[in-house]
Amino acid sequence: MSLFAAYAADAEAPTPDPTPQTASWLHNPSFQIDVTPNTESQNDSVSVSDSPERKKRKKEKKDKKHKHKAHEEEATVTVPQLEEEGFAVDKARNKEFLSVRTIARPSAPRYSIRYFVTNMKVRHRKKFKRYYQQVQKLLDKENSENKEQVITKENVNKLGGSKKDENFAGFKQEEELSQTTASYNRKLTENTHDIKLWLEYVNFQDTVYQFEKTYRKGSIAKGLRVLAERKLSILDKALTYNQNCEELLRERLNVAVSIYPSDELQVQLKSLVDKEQGNIILWQGYIESTQCSMSHCNTPAVLNLYTKCLSVLHKLRRNSSMERAQLEENILKMLYQCGLFLKQAGLFEQLWTLLRLYLELNLSPSDKNKFNIPSSFQEKQLVELEEVVFNSQLPLHELWLRTEKLREACHWLPYTEDGQCEDPQRLVFPEDVSELIHPITMPENTFRLIATILTLLKVPLLSTRHSTMQDLGLDYVPWALDSIESLLSAFLPLFPIDLTNPYLIIDNRLSVGPQYIKVLPGQEEYLDFVLTIMKSCTECLTGDDKTATTVWWLRFQKLLIILDKQNRFKMPQGFSKKIKSSVKNLLKQEENRSNILFYCEYALIEYEQGNLDTCLNIIRTTLSFSSNRVILASSIDEEQTSRCYMYRILIEVYLKAEKNNDALKHLISYVLEKNSVDNVTDDLINQANLKFKHVTLQLLQKDITKLPVTNHFLPNFTIDWIICNGWFLYLTKGPIQCGTFLENILSEMEEKQPGMMYQKEVIYEFYVAVLFKHCVHNPGQGTFKILDEVLSRAIEQYPNNLFLLAVLAKEQSMTSCSGVPWWKLKTLLMKTGRAFPTLFLVLITNQNIVSAQETLIETFTGRKYEISGSQKNRMLALFRRITRPDMCTRRCGLVWRLYLQFIHAYFDPALVRNVYYRAVEECPWLKALYIDAAIYIPAELAQIQDLLIEKQLRLHVTPEELDVLRCMF
């Protein structure tokens, strides 16, 4: 019932739906508006505005919603109901699963999770830029660069170039390199004639290259080419200020050879040779570009180049009067290089014919048969040995190897007998090498010619010193080392110290026939042949040349005795007596009876044979023939020089025999001009000390000039007097005072004559010997450090001195791991850029391995120590380093043969094969490598023999002849 009667009818009516069906309730008589209801969706909100932008946004939103719904409907339709089968489909993301390490299946969801490092820069895809925008930017940049900018105080900082990125990883290193480059540029601008500084700047480019390789991207081969071109640019600029500088030219040649292919290098060097025909360095590079190329190397082509070079030098010498001596030295250098090629190619018949004609033309023009030395080897003995070889039923490669080595050791002279010769390569006539023959007209070059010939015949230089090799012209060929005879000088004692080193192994298996080291048929005959040639040379010479050659002949026989004592050489039966009788016959000659130097060498031979008393008697008797004279630095003659040298040798013999008191007595008696001294007193020591000081000061006040190369084999009063003074200080005051004295001497010599000198080199040898002798007798007094410092300085200045290298090897064997660190030793020997120090680095490394194997024993098993993997890897890394293209030893035959020997002993045959072919590619003219193929890769011997025939190298036994000989036996 309604409260008000007026609404009673409405109360009885049913309650309508609260949702309004019409808009009648909106009608207001005081405000009329047209409102249209939205019939699409009852849940949508009422539209407030009908603007186009609003409609557009709504439409896009609506379309996205429809797409999303459609995707959800499609997904729900395709998924089957799998709850009944034991599967569950995860439709909602549950973050709790992310903190669980493992979830049992089937609850394990498959999420894709990404992890981000803190402060990591997110890479965004760059927006695509229209072409016309890029072109417009380039045009704007060109226009801005073409406009000339005025530099003012306000904009000077803005024009400093691109801003440097300090966050760059190598920013600090780049700054240091820039500062170093600026320093070099400033110094070279101020001093353009400093050769050492130019070479340092060239080597500094390697550091720049290492930085660029580490921090910049790019091809390594391209980077090496850029590095080489950068070095060549620097060297070309240096040569504009220092024309014809040998060091710069050789460095430029080495850089060009290491990077350019042989074809391109030949074209470049040919054009340079045509412009400068007298430049020996350019000729050397031009010839080596053919000789060292696998595709171009063959014997006729290389010999034609040597012929052309020698003829050009001869024409220049004939038409020039100013540079005649230098051009003649260049002819001797090219003769040495041509002889090395013939020797290493196995063409020993042609080599001896060439050398014999030079000797006959320049030493004995009146006696043409002076050097026509016949072979004393019996062919019947060779035939019998070959029968034994072929009856041994060895494999084919062993048969060829043994037969080839037998004939190589026996056939080194041309065939001169009547009858037919089975080997046509033994028939060599003078006409075959006549174009290589040129006269040597300068008297000072006669001894250089003899030294060149004897070195080619495998006689070591005694003593092998750096300055001597340079003055003789034997230092500039990096591939000269192909056999072990050149290293034998390291075993010749120069001072009273013991350098016997059984672990410094120079394997005689690496000798190449003809040879006199290894016991083989032809060994004794070749040794007699060499000694006869040396003796014949002395008979054709006069003056200092004759004396120097005779001293060389005597020292060579003394060296053979020493090698026989150390079991490095097997002396033929009765050869020792033959040496003594030949020396006595030399001294019996009228012209040699008064030569004190010959008696001194004879006394040293007696000492090496174990006759100490005989040695001392010879020296004392020789000294008694000459009377004591007042020693004045202003009046030094040949007799006083010989007498001083004789006293020096006498003192050193006493020191070897550990008779220091007797040595001091003879020193005092010599300097005070007394016949003998019974007792050594302080007064006598003071008098002798004052006399030594006085004469030494007088000698140093005189001009110290460069000695002729002949005098390197003869005594020098200044050197011998300083050595006697040094031994006096060593015996009276100790090695430190002696070292201070020698340092003062070296500094004064450096002021008077900067650079390398023979006198300074010998004094460095004596300095090292004194310190080494004291270290051996007093190992705990801390002088090893001083020895290392002096030895490093000496080797840096004179890297080809074999005495210094032998002392270094002996010191390493004594100190072992407590000596010079490996990295320091490697840096010292490799930075010299010479073949001898690099080769000794290999020998010292091998010495450490052999020493460990011989002396160490495993504790538990009791067996000898075996080489470890680290030692193998060190040696392998060393060989790889020294055979790189930028090393001088990459074409050194002895280094490659040592490399192959080591690889064959410890590594896989596949690696041996790879190294072998690399060696042949670097040294395609070296016959010893082709023979080694029978040892290292016997399966490929046939291909190697074909290659040997293709290069027209010396082959004593062809494959066809070998097959015939096998069938006969």
C-alpha cells in the first residue's frame, strides 16, 4: 500500500529493469539536447567528443584488441585437452619457477632467459638513413675542408684534430709510442748522420707494429707489408743523408728480401744495379734473389750472374784510379760468395779449378804447376768399399746415401788421368771457369785472397775475431755456415783458462765431404791436401804475408792436436809425428832460424802434446838468443815486439800450470831488464809497477791506428805489453784492480779511435779471461755478475768472436740455472743480427739438455733423466724464431740441418716433412739438404733426386746407375 494515494497505481505495477531502455529520462524542458545512445556495447563509456583525432586513436586501439583476442582464441582452440593423459599445459606465467634450480617434468616450463652485465652497453639497431642525407653530409664536409680556416687564440684548441678517446684500451701505450716517435724525429732532424740512431728508429717500427696488431684490426699479411714499406721509407730517407752507407744498405736489402716475392724483388734490384754498378750490396741482393728462389735457382743461371758481376767490377776497376782498392776488395768478396755457392752446391771440382787458377795467376805466375796437386787417394779402395755397401742388402735409400757420401768424400779433384771417366761431372777444364778469373793487383789484397781461398777449403780462421772477419771481407754473407769446420776455432785456447766443454756438442755427422773431421775414406788425403796448399802459399809469399800464413799453418796443426785430445777429431795414425817433423823442417830453413814467432808456436804445439818441460825449454832458449834492452815506447822495433810476445806466452804457460810465483818472477825480470829474479820482494814489485805505468802511459799517448789485416796474425807490442801489465796487476793486487786498469785503457782507446778496433777486441778478450779465471778459482766471491756484464758488452760490440762465445757457453755449463736467465741470453745473442751468436744460442740450449741427461738421475727409478716437454718446446720455439723471414739465419744451412736433426729425434714425422720442405725452399742450392732427405723422408727420395737433377747440383750417383750397381752385386 502506498503512502501517498497519488502513487498507488505505480506501486502495484511490476518493477522494471534498472537499465534504461530509452533516453526519455534525460529530457528536460528547460534544456533540450540531442543524445543518441551507443548500441554497440552496453559496457562502453559514453562518447564525449567526436573529433577526428579521437576517432582515429580509438580505431587503432580497437583493432589491436581484436587482434589480441583473435590470437588468444586461436591458441586456445589448437591446444588439445591433455589432462586425462597426464600432461598439463602451463598457460600462465609463474615467476616462482625462476628461483628453482630443477623442476620435475612436466612442470618444468621452457623460458628464454637473458642475463645482462652491469654497465653493459645495449646495442640498438641503427635507423636507416636515406641516401640523399649521406651525400649531403659528405658534400658539407668537403665544403668545410676546402674553406681555409683562420687560426686565432679563440679557436686554436678547437682545431687540434679529432678528440682522443681516453677510454681506449691502449690509450696509454699509444701516447708513449707517439712521444717516442716524436723524440726520434727530433733527434734525427738534429743529427742526420747518426747511423745507429737511424737503425734504432727502423727497429722501433716493430714495436709500433706489435701495438697495431694487438689493438687494431686488420690482415696480418697486409700489416707486415705496411711495416716493411714503412721501414723502407725510413731507410730511403736515411740514405739520402748517408749515401753508400753499408749498414743502411744491408738493412734495406734485408727488409726488402723479407717481404717482397722473388719476381718483384728481381725487377727492383736489377733497376738499382743498373744505376749503381759498383755497389756490392746491390749485386749481392740481386744474385741472391735468384739463388734463393725455389723457382729460379739453377746452377748455370746463378753462375751467369756471378760472371756478369765480376766482369762489371773488373771493368770499373780498370777505368777508375780513385776507387781501385775498394773495387778490388769487392771482387774478392764476390769471389768468396761465388766459391761458397760452388762448395755448397757440391761442385768441388769446379771450385778447386777456380781457386787453383787464382793462385797460379796471382802467386806463382812463373810456375804453373805449383798448385797442381794430384790426389793421393786410391780408386781401388773406393771400389772395394762400394762392393761392401751393395752386398749389405740395405734399403734403397740407405744404399744411395752411403754411396753418395763415399764418392763425395773421395772425389773432390777434377779427373786428370788417362782413359775414359765414368762420371762426366768430374771432367772440369780451365775454360769452364775462365770468365770468373780476374787478377789481384794490389799488394795489400794478396793476403785477403789467401784467406778467402783457405776459408773456402774449410780451414778455420785462427783466431776467429770479429774485426778480422770484417777486414777480410768474410762477414757479410749470412748463409756462409753450412758445415762445422768454421766453428772449430772456438776450441783454440788463447789465454790460460780451461774452456774444455764436453757438453758443447758439434756433431761431426753434419760435416760435408770432402772433410777432415770424421773418419771416412778420403779424410787423411784431404787433410794432407789442405796442409800442402797452405805450405805452398807460404813459399810464394814474402814479408809479413809469409809470416802470417805460416803462423796460420802452425796454429791449424795445433788445433788438430787439441781436437784429438777432446775426442772431437780422430787423428790418422802417425799424423802427430808427421806434424812435429814438418815443424822441425820449417825451423831448419835458413830464413826461419831467427824467427822467434815460429819457435813460440812450436813450443805451444809441444805443450798441447803434453810436453810442458820441452815447451818451457824452447821458450827460455829462444829468449836467451836476444839480449835485454831498455824498453822505450818511442823506439819499438820488431825484435822488442817479438820478445814481449815471447814473455807473454811464457807467463801464460806458467799460469796454465798453476805456477803463479814463477810467472811473477819472469814478469819482474822482463820489465826491469834483468836476466833472472830469485826472490820477489815488495821493492821489486813497486819498481816493476812504476815501470809498467810509465811505459803504458807513453804507449797510450801515441796515436793508435788501425792495423792491417795481416798484423792480426802477428804480435803487437802495445797489446802484449798491456796484457803483461794486466797479469802483473792480477798476480799482485787481484782481478778488481786489473779490471779497473783495463776499463781505463778501453775508455782512452775509445776516445782516440771510436768504433771497432782489433786492439780493443783483444783487450776485451783478456778482460773476460781474467774475470773467468778468478770466477773458476773463487766461485763464491761474487765476480760472476761482473763477468756477465763485461761479456755482454764485448759480445754486443764483437758478435763474431768465437772465444767470447766459447766463454759464454762454458759459463752457462758451470752456473746452470743460477747463471744468466734464458730471456736475457736469448736477447743478447739474437739482437746482434749475426749467424755465429745465433748458432751458439742453439748449441748452448742443446748443451743444457745434454748436461741434464748425462748428470741427472731419477730418484725413484734410478734411470737417466729424459728430456722434458718444456725443454723440447723451448728448443722448438727457438728454431722457429731463428728461421723466421726477418732473421739472418733463415738461409743458414747448418741451422736448418740442426733443426731437422732435433725434430727427427723428438717429434712426429709429419712435422719433419714440413720442416724439410721449408728448408729446401729457403736454401734450394744446398746439396747437403737433398742428401739428408734419405734420412728424414726416405719415402720421397725419388722426388728429391729429381729436384736435385733439375737444379743441376752435383750428383755422384744417379738413380739409374744405382739400379745397375744393385743388379751387378
